[in-house]
Amino acid sequence: MLEEAKRLDYNVLFFCGSVLDSPHLGEKENNVIYNLVNTESIDALVSVSGTLANYSGMDRFKDFMDRFKNIPVLNISVDMEDENCISIDNYKSMRMLVEHLVKKHTYKRYVFLSGLKTNFEAIYREQAFIDVMDECQVPLYNRIHIEGDFSKESSRAAMEHILEEKGFKPDVIVCANDEMAIGVYEVLMEHGIDMPDTLAFTGFDNIDNATSFSPAFTTIGQPLKDIGKASIRGIHRLLTGDVQQVNEVYIGELFIRESCGCYDFIESHNGLEQQVPNSSIREMLENIKEDYLEQFIKGKKPQSSAFENQVDDLFEILENELEQQLPKGSFLKAFFKYTNQMTGGYRDADNLAYLMPWMKDRFIQLGIKKLPEALHDIFHEARILIGKIVLRNERKENYDFMNMYYSSSELVRELNGVSTTDEIFEVIIPYLETFNFSNYHICLFDEPISIDNRMDFVYPKEINMSFGYINGERISPYSFETKDMIPPHVINQSNHIEYAFFPMFFKENHFGYIACDVWIPTKSIFRTIKEQITNALERLMVQKKIEDYNTQLLKLNEQLSQMAIRDTLTNLLNRRGVYEYLDLLREMSTDVAHIIDIVYGDIDGLKIINDLYGHQEGDYAIEQVAKILKSALGDSGIVGRFGGDEFVCVIEKSIQEDFIEMFSLKVRHLLETFNKTEKKPYKLDISLGFSEWNSSGEDTIEHVLHQADIDLYRKKQKK
């Protein structure tokens, strides 16, 4: 796909979500990334419809795809009426496999592990199985169907159920895909059941791991590279107006291996009689070589040319050895030499260890029934050699895995110690360098967003490119419009763009997304880094919430504390507040004596005001007296209300000696002004009593207040 897109000068963006309506933990949250797709910024869309609609069914899938209706859309896998589609004929492809089982092996009892009934691919594959069973007159009691969901977990559960059943003992398990076949393999291994002699099984898809197990999987290979190229060509034809609709169908390839019970190294394709081609072995090897290079090597990466030269050299040596122009063993010697030179840098099938199984499969498909004895010997010796190579690679992978594990552990340890997002970015830079990440951008929301309905989620208008990393250089953070999807500096610096987008979330909390190169050097370490960044962001978010909560709690406690020592009507200190204030003065006076004036006040005639004019007017009178006392006192002390009509003023002696007299005159003047201005039907007045307190002396606060109250009473009697 990428190769074809580059050839036709199209940029490609991959939005890496999950299947719709998945029941599996974490997959639904991934689908938020689909909401990032802005149809105003892209020309067309390719949808892997078969995978997306696995759980949801086609009606739900069509509703989901409706958002993209204003641009050309091409579906891969599922052929829908009046829709552009590149698909594989699941029915014909599965028929090939089932016919092989029935006609070649003559198995009697079958189990079919299907995908979900809502999945079109699963429906066609199961129907092919049913039709072949009917045509070959396999009795219904010798075949059972168990519905799975294309996952390894569903096939494991099905196999455990089958093994527990006493009445039905199958000969072969036909799985709707390779993932389910892996689940079958694992359960059979755990139960110590011999494969394929006691129980055979098959898959569908020919995933990379299909040849990694022993026995290797008999399966159907999908021409994914052809489908990928065809999807880009189809989009191109739609955009240029060359066609109004695209609809292409491909047939899968049957790969016969050991899991179905085939042990012969060279077999006729599909078990059918075919004529031996007239072409020479050299010509066939040349064709096989070109197929191999075309399928796995050409255009994949810069190292391709070096690897292509090695493959050319190997085929030339093989051809010369078969023609006896080179001594026996020359090919295997070169084969071992080149594989030993490798350092594990080739992806997937770009490894010489895949060459021999590939040649075997191609000879099968060419219908070769008899090969030169020398070639049989080479295949036999190569298989032994490949076993050694696989063992060596496994040890190397284990070593790399342990290094990755230790690196991941170190990454987790370092991220656990960060306290800001910028510290997160500083921590991950060495890991990006170590694992050869070239373009890596973290785009974050201003605040994490908790998302309940993932399909209705609308991205904020702007997002922060909080961390940018291109070829070892850190890009300064900035904000950009989310509708652009890609940080603008990437577009400005790149002639051709191949980017993938991954959501960043922890449960329902979404932080933004990662935009990076499509070619991820190490998928497992990529997932580790992404997940650990997200975990660190979640921890910082929780930490901030705790800090905010504690701050709010302190404020609330302060408010509650103030409420406990404040009078609600006047906001003056209440009795408790005045006592705490006096206690504080006493604590401050342990070394130096402080002489404090205490003023005790009582509103004259407050009961009469309440009785004649109501409590609202009485409250008003209390509030006005409070204001008058505070105004007269100024910053020279505090005023408190003890309750009812009683007030207390605390005045420090550090001010001028005649302050008490001046304070009394101010109060009297302010009362007279109020009475003249407000013209109330009553006269507002207050009686004041005074006492003096040595805060470091022996007199208690209660005693000093009582002395002021006595003085107040004497003065009140004189009025």
C-alpha cells in the first residue's frame, strides 16, 4: 500500500483504532482516534471493513461509515452493494482448504470454529465448509459448528469444551482464521495431544506466525500486498474520475503444511493431479526467486538492495549446484554464511530462514510431483539448518526481549519519579534514540478529557504539540488546530508523509494522541513507551487532583474554622474567636509583658427595639453598632460579639496613652451621627465598660472580662 501510494504521490495516514463494539478491555477506548479523521483535510479513505465490523455487524458499520460519505471510500475485505471494495473471495478460498481435507485426508469427523455470525467473512467461510460437507456427503452427526469471534481466547474456550465432551471425538478442527488456530494449538499442547496424528487443525490468513509453530499451519494466504496496492490504485482511479466504482475480488492461496496431516515435503497443489511443467528447474527457480523478491523485498526499505543481492547469489549457487557446476553442499554453505551474517535487522519474511519454506510452497503451487534427488537432499538439509537458525534466533530474541524488559523496567522506574509532563519527555528521549524512533510527536489536550460516548466525542478545536522529536532533534512545543491532524511542521518539512495515529488513554481518561512514522522499529517497545507515558500522565493527573483536593480541603477547613470563630450576623469574632485571640496574645507574651485594654459593650434598649419594631430592625441595630465600634477602633485591635447585645473590644497598650478616651469619644460621635442621619424611631446607644489586662500576668481572661462587665454595669446604672 505504501509503495503504491508513494508511486502515485499520495500521502498516507493510518488511524490505529480497534474493531467497533469490541467486548475486549481497552479496544473501545482505541476507537476515539477515528473521531480525529477530518474529511476536509483528506481526499479519500480506505477502510478495513471486515475487521472493523467483526462485532458490530454491517448495519452498525454502515452507520459508523456515514460520517465519511462526502469523500470517496473504499472498503477492504467486505463486498457491499453499491460500495467500492477490494475483497478476497472467502467462500472459494475456504472451499480449497476444506476440499483438501476431505479428498486428500478422508477425515470423518469435523469441527468448524467460526467467527461471529455478524461478520460477513465468517459467514462466507462457514458456508463454504457446509457446502463441501454436503457435497461430500459427510453426515451431520460427524460435523459440529462452534461460534467464536476470530480471537484466540474464543477458540481456547471452544477447544476446552470439545475435549470435555465424551461423545464426539473430532479428527480435524477447521478454524475460521489463524488466530483461532493458535488457540487450538495452545490447548492441544497443554493437554499433551499429538498434532496432527491424533487431532489435525487448519487456519486461514497465513499470518507471519503460521510457520513458527510445529506443526506449521495449513492455511489460506490472503494476497494482502496485492490487495493493498489495488486499494490505492482504486482510490486513484476514483479521484481522477477514471471509474465511478471499484470492485475487485482476489482468491486466496492454499498453503499445505503439517498441521492438516501432510508430511510429504513436496505435494501436488490442493491434492489434485497436475502435469509437471515443461520448463527446466533453473527457469522455475528464477520464477520463484522473482516472486519472492516481489512479495517480500522490493521497495520495503533501504537494506532491500543488499538483501536482494544475497538472494540472487543464493539462487545462482543453487542452480549451479543442481547442474553439478558447483560441488555438493555449496548452497547450504552459502545459505548458512548469509544467515550468520544477519543481525536480526530484517522484518517479517525479510529473513533468509523464510526462503526455504517459501520455495517449498511455490513448488507445491507449480504442481511439481517429482524433483531431482539433489534438490530433495538440499531441502532436507536446509530444514535441519533452518531449525538451528530458528533456535539461534529464538535465543537472540530472548536476549533482545530481556534487554527490552530491563529497558522497560528502567523506563517505568524513571517515569514513576517524574513530577511534570516535561520531565516525562526528557525521560523518553534516550529510549526513542535507543530503539531508533525517527519521528515521534505527542499531542495533548489542555486537560485530560473523560469520555463516555466514544463515537460522539468531538476533539477540541486546538491541541498542543507538547513533544516533537524528528531524527534526534526536539521540536519546541506549540498549539495547532486539531482539524489539521498532523503537526504543521511535519507537513512543512516532508515531501511525502506516512504517519500513524494512536490514541493516548487510561480507562475513560483521554489525553490526546501520538503521531509517528508508520514504520515502527519495535512494536512491543512502542506499546510499552506509549502505555508508560499514558500511565505517567494519568498519575500526574491523579496527583494534581489530590493536590487540588487538598488545597480545597485547606480552604474549606479555613472557612469552617472562620465559621467557628465568626459571628454570622456581623462577621466579627464570636466569643470563641475572642478567647482564641486573647490566648494567642498570651502565648506571644511569654517573654515580653503586654498590657491590654478590654472594652465590654452593651447596646442600650435592644430588647425594646426588638419588641416594638421587630427582630429584623434589632439585627440592623446590632450591625450598625458593630460597624461603629470597628470604625472607632481602626487597626488598633479587634472587635468581637459575645452574643445578643454584648460586644468586646481588645486594644493593645502600645498605642497612645489617651486612646481609650479618644475611642470613647469616637464611638459617641459616630452614634450621634447615625441617629441624626437615619432618623430611626429609636435612639441607638451603647454602654462601655473598661478593664486592663497584663497578658503575661496571673489574671485569667475570664476575670479581666468580668471586671470590664462590672465597669459597664456601673456606667449603665448612671444613665
